[in-house]
Amino acid sequence: MRILLVEDETKMRDFLKQGLEEQRYAVDTAEDGDDGLHWALNFPFDVIVLDVMLPRKNGLEVCRELRNQRILTPILMLTARDAIDDRVAGLDCGADDYLVKPFAFRELLARLRALARRGSSQKSTRLIVGDLVLDTLTHTAYRADNPIELTAKEYALLEFLMLHPNQVLSRTIIADHLWNYDYAPDSNVVDVYIRFLRKKIDDAYEEKYIRTLRGTGYQLVDPHCD
């Protein structure tokens, strides 16, 4: 999942970015409303975490402008204010959820998961393709009931592939969702991680899940359905 985090407090922004990346999310950050609006208007994100009290343009203005521009990405607003009127104002301008500071990090994660599911046909925390299972809550993976040990990036790659079964995904699309925008287009990092993932989910089995379409990209299929 790719997240845009718009937060002006440096310590809070760095803490949240580190924590989210440890949870296998790709995170881009902005420290004021204008910068956050630019990111959200020009790049695709799965969820936007938006602080209310921002310099240059506050979070309510950013949220309202995004909805006016038909940007429907789920928005979770953060605020130190606990007044009902403030929460109502945030929801009325188009926010999907509201979290009052200080908050428990695990609650933030739960709300992000819920928002991501809300915009998807996938409502369960378990992704299942054939005998391949990925639990997005516990971050565990299995094939034929055998556990698969994954690094953070391998997990994120497998999750993205399983969210789009049978779809042909180009290297650019994969990179856009798994790496932040510091990713170099001429890098072979996607191919490298595909190889890592293949070793863990396919090499020990006759039937293979990951297919390469030369010159196009990669595809995850259920080999039992061929």
C-alpha cells in the first residue's frame, strides 16, 4: 500500500514514516498543505494521512480541494483538536475518517487497513489465491500450509500481486506502488525482488504462481486453474 503522509511536525512525521515503512508500506511525505496537495493531485496513493493544522494551506482546505478535483483517495485526518465541531468539519469537507492526537499507532494501522479495504472488493484480512495465503493482519504467508518467511519488501510485493491476480503488471506499475518516488526508472530492483519471491513461493513446487511476460511485466496466476 502506498501512503501519502502530510504532517508539519518533524518528529511526528519521521516517527510515523518509520513506523509505516516497518509495516511494509511505501510512504511519501509532505510538510505543508501546498506540497501535500501537489503530491495528491499528481501521483496515485491508496490512502492519504492528512494533518489538519498545516502551514500555507490547512488540512481542511487540502481535503476540500482534492474532493473538488475528483480525487477520491481515502483520507484519514489527524488533529490535536477533540471538539465535535472540528471532527464534523473534517468529515463534511470529504474526509473518510478522523483520528485525534495523541493516538495509539496500532489504531492508526487498523484505520488505514479499514480505509484500504473500503475502496477494494477485498474485505477480508486474508488474501487467497489457490493454496497461497497471505494474512494482511499478521503479515504471515503460507503455501500449501507451509509457512513462508518474507522480508518487508517481499511481503509488499506478494501482497500487491495477490491483490491483482491474473492481471499483467508492468515493472513501472509495481515500482510505483512498492517504492517511493525516489525510485529510479532504469533500476532492475523489481526484477531482483521478483526473483527473491519466486525462490520462496515457487522453486520448491512444480506448479508456479509467478509468470513473466517478456517485454510487458509479471502476472500472478493460480496454476491449479490452468
